Amino acid sequence: MSEYMEQHSVSRLIGAPPGYVGHEEGGQTHRGPNTVIIMTSNLGAEHLLSGLMGNCTMQDARDRVMQEVKRHFRPELLNRLDEIVVFDLFHVDQLRKVARLQMKDVAVRLAERGIALAVTDAALDYILDESYDPVKRIKIQEMDEDHDMDE
């Protein structure tokens, strides 16, 4: 929900702090059985990585993630949530499938301009190796002009 991307906009969900206009009104209320609000965060992702590497059990990793969530977010917000779901990290084969689908979309757009694109498995693996960090998810980075993509 792009209208809640700004840090100050969260007051529309949980209500204005005491002393501010609208404090008595509380946050926006969405009535109805079909309302779903999804919020995402990478808090504690390093604990999940630790679990995947075998340094702890995945249950311990999930428990540590939830401790991070409770330290980071105020109880006023957490108490308004019905459920918190901790997602598992993607495996390399899953990422390769996603990347392949994205490359097909790029190839279609390029074909409309008369440009053919063929991506080998080795090139796809290189892109994944250079652009994926399991803790930060996808690293967005600009390539240097000197960077050799033929490596």
C-alpha cells in the first residue's frame, strides 16, 4: 500500500500520538471480513540465514526473528496484528526460476524493439551470484562502466 510508505503515515493506521489533533479518533478502521493488510520487513533475516547454515534450528531462528520484531516495533502496533508470518528464505533453484521468468519478460520487451536476447544458465547463475544476498534479499547495485560482464 503505497499510501503508507512514508514513516509519518503509519499514524493513519495506529492513530495519532497523545497531544496531536485526532488522537481521540484512533487509527483508520477497516471493517469487513475481507480486509487484509500485508506488511513486510527483513528484521532478523540474519537469524534465518544462520538457521539455513545449520548454526541453529529453524525454530530457534524463527524465535529470534520474533524477538527482533518485538524489540523493533511498538506493542501498540503489534497488538493490532492478527498474525505474524515468518517466511523462509528462497533457495537457489527457486531464485533461478524467478530470474528465468523475469528474463523472459525482458526478452519479450526487447523483441518488440527488434532485439533478440538469449541468456545461458551460466549467465543467469552469474547474475544471481552478483545480485543476491540472503540477508538483504536482492541487492540493487549499479554496475561500474569498467565492470566486465564477460567474466
